[in-house]
Amino acid sequence: MSSTVYDWGPMSEPLDPELPRAIALAWGVAANPQRGPKREMSIERIVDVAVELADAGGLAAVSMSSVASELGFTPMSLYRYITAKDDLLVLMQERGIGVPPESVLEAEGWRAGIRAWAEATMQTMIEHPWLLDIPIEGAPTTPNNLAWLDSALQILDGQPVDYEAKVSIVLAVMAQVRWQGMIVRGYLAAAAAAGTSPDDLDSRGAALLEEFVTAEEFPFVFQAVREGVFAPGGGDPFAFGLERTLDGIERYLATKPVSHEPAALVDLVHETAVRDPKYKEAVKSRREAEKALREARKRERERLRDARDRAREARDRAER
């Protein structure tokens, strides 16, 4: 699955009016404006700036007006490229989640693979906490969202359950990861607001518990405090939940007999095709290209930020 695709030229065929523009943009089947400041603005730049604003101040910092101001244009100029903020959010999410790293498919066994998939998903939420504020409104329909789902299903390939069960397994793991992401985001935000580190925040909390929790009033919490449960430097408190979720999935899979019935012709063709050396080489080339593209976009964003900083410094010097 390719990384985010935006439109770089006019469509060869008219856009289906039933297809939401944001989805069309994500798949690269919508046309760019035929008039307007093409060289100075692009959907790519608009999304870059929106993501930067969200990374710095959350989704509340993102509006068509704020993005236009950062780019030096009027909001009406943006509407020629992206017609609504909801469409912008779709493209921002695509950019934020990116594509799953190859490591999730390199782990040994489905359990290690799903664990790696969950950890990689969690990392996107740490890097872009605002992703958690974008509601899930149905099945994934954009390339990067589908790439994440596809990679999880590939990890589960060969398990003795149908695809409905496999998708349900992915949803169960995602629920655990999103819950963890929300807690971690709040925790990191609290530490940042207090001007301290998460460990210092833990230390303060543990000190408060030691001061006020008594054996008479809270006997069981008191025992947990005595055993250092709330002290900093312990293990990952969220690992337990993920591992127990994986335990449940593993037990569920163990109850399903492996079918020895002949596979359907389409499955046989697919299994043969994915083992073809030319197909494997194409997959490898695609992943290398995606990695190079991500690195190029990262360098582009860094250069753009540097250029903005230099422009601001030059303007400040001129105003003095």
C-alpha cells in the first residue's frame, strides 16, 4: 500500500460526485484547481502546515484561517484546494499515521507481529497526539489507514479463523492501544504543564499517596503503596493490558481447528502469486520507495521550517 497520495494534475475522468473530496484527494483521483496560486500553494504544503500547527497546539490550533495565515494567503485561497476543514482532517490523519514500518512484518509469529504493530501504532499517537481527537466514523477508506489494516491482517495470515474474526482481533488490539494512547497523552500533557518530567510527576504522586493514604482508611491501596506500585521507575503499566488481550486472542485461536479442506481457487492463485519472486521484488521496491519518500518529505518539512525561521529573523531585523 502506498503512502499518502495527493493530486498533482487534472483528472483524466470526471470525479464521481458521490465520492467525498477528501477521499478522492487521498487516493489521488481529484483534480487540482485550474486557476489560482499554484506555484505558491499546494495540497501537500497545506497539509504540512496543518500538521505542524496540530503538533504544536492540538487540533484546536488548526483552522482554515490559521493555516492560510501561516502560508501567507487568505482562507479563500485554501478553499480552492481543500473545500472544508473536515477534508483537511482526513488528509492530516493520512499524513500523521503514515505507513506501517516494515518491522511489523518481520517479527516471528503472529503474537510478536501484532505486538510490534500495536507498538508502532502507539508511536504514531505519541508523535501526533491530535490523532486521538479525530473520530472514527466507519471502516477505513484511505490508503494509509488501509495499509495499517492490511499489515495486521497479513500478520494474522494462516490463523484458523475467517476474515471477520481477524478484523475483530485487530479492532480489539486497536481499542487497547487507543485507550493507552489517551492516558499517555494526558500524562505527558500534565507533565509538560507542570514543567517537569513524567518520572517527577510519578514521584510527586507517590509522595502524596505516602502522606495521605493510611492503612485504616484505605487498607488495600495502602498495601499497594507500600509495595511501590505507584513509584516511578517500574515496568510499563500498560504492557499488562496488551499482553492479556493477546493471551485471550491466543486462547481463542487455539480453540479453532485448522481446516484441511482444499482452498478455493482464488486463494490458491493468491498464495501462488504472493510467493512469486517478481512480486516479492516489487513489494521490496515499493517499500524502499515509500521509505525514501517519507525521508524526503521529512527533509522538505525541515527545510521549510528553516526557511520560515530565516524569513522571520530577517523581518525582525528589518523592523528594528
